[in-house]
Amino acid sequence: MAKPPKCKVCKNEFTRQQPLQQVCSFKCSIDYARINQAKKAKEDWVKEKAERKEKLKTLSDYESDAKKVFQAWVRKRDALLPCISCGKHNCSDWAGGHYFDAGTYSGLMFHEWNVNKQCNTYCNKFLSGNKPNYRIGLVNKIGLENVIWLEENKDRLRSYKYTKHELIEIKERYLLLMIE
């Protein structure tokens, strides 16, 4: 014989009068309805709060969100590769290092050739990107013609202003690529 169910409110065992009955008594059913109503109200508030927060976002907030996802994707894409600049594999702190600085060359901020896995503390921070060795690693990775393309087009893409819509698309695109 099956073990009798426990009431969702008082936790006492009871005999069901209806096939999907969740509670043992009228009093517990009222309490159960209140509990569910409170849960629903909390869920609605969390959703409304997220929507309000989204409406208050600035363009730089959208850019920051897109950067985080893109950087995570770069680290995932290059997970089995060494640092683009020094060739080391044994680093505990990785970054998505830019060949051309994202702050100066905003049009290349999300360009996949321009951003590669780099040891964060040593090459990216202490050596300011370790540019000479970065270029060598980049030529080996994407080819000389693509590196020359980046170098020739960097000024044309120097100060690009992304729209909110573009930043949302970038974030969504790389979130999808992270899943694959």
C-alpha cells in the first residue's frame, strides 16, 4: 500500500479525498492559497524590479554587459591555447587581451581577431599588453594578412559609438556562442 501524502502546510499525513489534493483540511487550504499568493507576489516583484532596472541602464551599462560576455567567450574559445603574447599555459588569471586597446580603438573592442587569451597579470597588466610578442602570436594564430588588415583599419575604427541595440545583439550573440 502506498504511503499517505503529507500536507503541504502542516506536514501531517492525510488521506486524499481528491486525486490531486495537496492539503489535509480547509484551514490548510486557505494557508496554502496565501503561501502561493505570497510566492506569486514575490516572483512578480522580482520580475518588475528587473524590468525597472533594465530601463535605468545607461549605454555604458550595456557596453559593460557586452564586454563581460565577449571576454568570457574569448577565454572559452582560446581555452586550450597558451597566452597570445608569452606562450605560457600555466597562468591562474586569464584575460581577453586586446591587440589594439579597447578604450582607444572602440571599433575593434568586439573584433574577434583583436581579442585573444592573454595572461592578465603579467602580459596584460605588467607589460601593457606585451605588444611586440602579441603581434608575433597573432600572426601565428590568424595570419599576417589579417594582422595587416587590423593595423591598416585601426584608425578608421578608432572611435566607434555602439548603439544600445548593437550592444544587446553582441551580448546575445556571444551568450549563444558560449552555450554551443
